[in-house]
Amino acid sequence: MAYIVRRQSVYYLNLRLPKHLFPNRHTLRVSLRVRERQAALFAAASLAQQINNHLIEHPLTTPKTLRALCEQWRAAVPQQMTKT
């Protein structure tokens, strides 16, 4: 489950990390750089799935590396079409 948090007008992904892999770090918070809730939910679900898949394959990844990967994956998430 992906959790989003709104700070001012921007949504953030707030993902709980597994305690057995990250005993000193409880969550990973990454800006989604979107202002609409539906777009934030879509992007957060996509990022959470990619993070979980990565942790299954590479459980010793550091939080710093996870954050860098999230920034790359966030750029690859397709943006929703907006009506004009």
C-alpha cells in the first residue's frame, strides 16, 4: 500500500521500510512533484511497487540509493493527460 502525504500543495510518497532491512530508518519520503491527489496516488503506487520489487532482488540497498532510484523512476512515471 502506498501512502501519500500532502505538504503545502505538493504530495509526497511516505513508504514504510521493512524493519529487518532498515533497523534505524522507518520510512522513505520522496516528493512526487504533483498537486492532484489522483495523480499522486497513481505515481505513489507505481513507485512503491518498484521499490518493493527492487528490495526483493537487492535487500542490502541503502536508503540513499533507494532515494536516487526513486528520483529516476519518478521521472519515468507517465504523467496523466490534462484537459485544456
